[in-house]
Amino acid sequence: MLIVQGTAPYPWGLLVVSDAGSTFQDLPEQFPPGWQFVAARDAVVFSVEHMQFADVTVRVWRDQLGRGGGQAPISSAPLTVASGQLVVGDVERSPEITMYVEQEPDACVIDAYFDVPLAPEAVDLVIRPA
């Protein structure tokens, strides 16, 4: 089931999915060359197309990918959602980009699908139980 979707420019080319209370302390300070995603206990960061080239469409699904969903499976990352709310948006949590998803306070898994493996313009995120 589709929960939320949005299309926006991502100024840093970073899509962040995190617990609302995340401090991002477990994420690395630098990302390796050619990276697609990095994950920590309460946050996952995906490399997406930079705003100077295109807007990025993000769709968030519950339990399974819907029709017309992404083409290339990129990751399955466990995520702890202690606050009961997931934040999906850019690294600055810009109000015009950020989307909020209510989630049972517990662990879940975020499956990510991109339209293309690097610098995607379409990202499908599936939230499912851990």
C-alpha cells in the first residue's frame, strides 16, 4: 500500500530515512566512492540525483512494493524506530521535501528500489516488519 509520495529537488543528492529522534551519530562522516547507501541503527542515507540535474520522486510503501515500483533493488536495511515516526527527506529535513510516516515503535526493514543503480530520479521505499 502506498503511504506517501513526493517529488522534489535534493540539494545535496542525499535521501535520508530516519527515526524522528535520530542523532545520526552512527553514520560515517565520509561515504565511500561509488556508494549507493549507508546504514546505521536509526538512519539510512541513499545517494540520489543532485538537484542541479533533476528532481527525485520518492514513494513510500507499507509491506510490499506496488505496481509500477522501482526496477533495481538496492538494499534491505534494518532500522530502529524508537519514536514511532519515520522521517523521509533530505539531510536538512527541509519542510518542502520532508515526509513523515507513522510506524510502530520497534525495528523495521527498509527495502529500497531505484529506477537506475546510480543517481536515481525515482526511489521506492518499502517499510516492512523486521
